[in-house]
Amino acid sequence: MPSPAAPKANQQSKVPDLRTENTRLRNENAALQKTSSYRRERIDRLEHERSSLQVANEGLQRDIATTNARLERRNKQLEDQKKHWMKKVKDVEREKEGLQKEIRRLQKMF
């Protein structure tokens, strides 16, 4: 028959193992909490950065739209000027041809 001291000795040998396990688990928990805290902070920083970039991007999109509209207006203006001056060139060429005909007619007279 086992002596009554045997179960007590067995329990005492388990106590250091449980203390070691408890310490290991506490250390592991602390490490996980640090990691978790670090990740939360990193997520918060990244979300803030994303938000800032989104605001900046929206501003750039507005700037691009404004610039495109301005360039389209300027392009239309330049196209209109080109048409105007091409018409002037044609008018001058017609006038030049008329003057050349007049010169040839006058040269034939003299």
C-alpha cells in the first residue's frame, strides 16, 4: 500500500513544473501583448497614412481635372486662332495671285 507521503511528494514535484510553466506562459503572454500592441499601433499609423494619402490623391485628382479643363479650353482657343490665320493666309494668297495677274496684264500692255 502506498504511503500517505507519496502523493504529497508527487504534488511537490509538480509545483516547480507548474511554476515554470506559469512563468513561461506569463512571458509568452507579455510577448504576445507587446506584439499585439505594436501591430495595433502600426495599423493605426498605416490607416492614418492611408487617409492622408487619400486626401492628397483627391486633391491631385481635382488639380488634374482643373488643369485638363484649362488645357482643353486653351487648345480650342489655339485651334480657333489657327483657323483664323489659315483663312488670312488663303486671303493673302488669293490677293497675291490677283496682283500677279494684274502685273502680267500690265506687263503685256507695255
